Amino acid sequence: MVDFSFDVNELFPAEITAVRSDLIPVGYLGNKNHSLIQQQVSAVLDVMGEASAKAQGLKTSITSGAKFRTTDCQQTAYILVDKFGNSGKGSVVGLLKVGRKKLFLLDEVGKPNELVPQCVLDFYVAERRQRSGLGSRLFQHMLIEERADPRYLAVDRPSSKLVSFLRKHYGLVNTIPQVNNYVIFSGFFHDRPQDQCSPVPKKARIYMGKLQYV
Ligand code: ACO
């Protein structure tokens, strides 16, 4: 559990709240000024990002307030709060960051495909609260919000705990070998829905009398 000097319950209105690059929690109901909210959300992302990196044995954090604000791809961080923690001010217990990334991914026969899949980028539940179903609650919430199917996700460098988590909760076991750090599972290319957005907007042009997007 991570406690902060400010009121976590006021900052994050729900048990699981989404935050995007504006650093204003979705559904924020308080009356603090924007820069104070952003400062506090940034502090939460910094602390949770650091804890996640430490848990994964990484030298640098994948998530921080500054990185989150300036990323060029659309990302969402889902923040899980224990509403009863820190004498009723609330404690932050989990972070799950997802976002679309342009990736070259090999299919079952080794053919490269350029896709913009939803990716699991960072995932952390406070040590003392792990293995009690909180990670699953956070992940399930993300799947609903993102209208995502676990088999179509790409996972950035999953830890052994996350590999075990995905096997246990979603039966994801067989991987399709890649040449980058992303892990995808068999079924990733089957009946794959069109990836909804691309980080680079396409330009329209007329070519040979036809409208094309390049
Ligand atoms: N060892 C092995 N498997 C584990 C462990 C562990 N210490 N902890 C959780 N798991 C897996 C197991 O499958 C476990 O089921 P089991 O207890 O029956 O073996 C299952 O997760 C438990 O599910 P939840 O309780 O819903 O998950 P939890 O709240 O523990 O959250 C998470 C899972 C986020 C992976 C958590 O364990 C964690 O924060 N680990 C440290 C950080 C980490 O490795 N994050 C993923 C990095 S990779 C990435 O983010 C792309």
C-alpha cells in the first residue's frame, strides 16, 4: 500500500480510476485547481512506477508522471485505490498502464505484420496485497473499459509473475516467437478485429483518380 500526504480518495473518485495524458483523473469531482491535481497524479505515477520497476528489477521506471504526459502514443493508467487505507484518506494499491503501439509482429509462420495493438506496458500491485485477486480486478476492469480481448493484447517484457497471472486468469500459454520484447499469444492473429487507431494519422491523397490514405 502506498500512502500520500494528500487525500487519495478525493483525487481518484472510484476504486479504479483511469488517467490519461492530461493527468486529470477521469470523473474527478473535487474543486482543486488543475495544476495541483496534475502534480498529485504525477506523484502517484512516479511512486508507483518506481515501485513497479523495483519489483521487476529494472534500473529505470517505465512509468512516471513526466513520461506519461509527454508520450506520443495514447496511454491510459488505471489506478487501484484501497478506499479505507491511510485512516480513510485512501491508499494506492495498484497501477496498470496500457497503450497502443506501432509494432512489427511475426505471425505463426514468421511473416512480419505492422499493427497498432493494445499493449500491456506496466502492471504492479503493492507487495503486501499481491496474490489476493487485486491484480485480476484491475486487469478485468481494463479489459472492459478498453473493450479488449486478452488474446489480442501484446505484453511488453512480461515478468514471470505476469506470465503466471496470464496463464491462470486467461489461459494464455502458447506464445508466438517475436524478435522484439513483446509477447503475444496464439490466437493473436485469428479473426483479429481492425486495430482502431493508429498513432500516426494517415494522409489522404488522390492517386490515379482514387482516394488513398498513406
Ligand atoms: N509468483 C508467481 N506468480 C505470481 C506471484 C508470485 N509471487 N504473484 C502473483 N502471481 C500470479 C499467479 O498466477 C497468481 O496465482 P496463484 O496465487 O494461484 O499462483 C496470480 O498472479 C494471482 O492473481 P492476482 O492476485 O489477481 O494478481 P496480483 O494481485 O498478485 O497481481 C501482478 C499480479 C500485477 C503481476 C503482481 O504480482 C505484481 O505486481 N508483481 C510484481 C510486478 C510485476 O512483475 N509486474 C508485471 C511486470 S511486466 C509488465 O508490466 C508488462
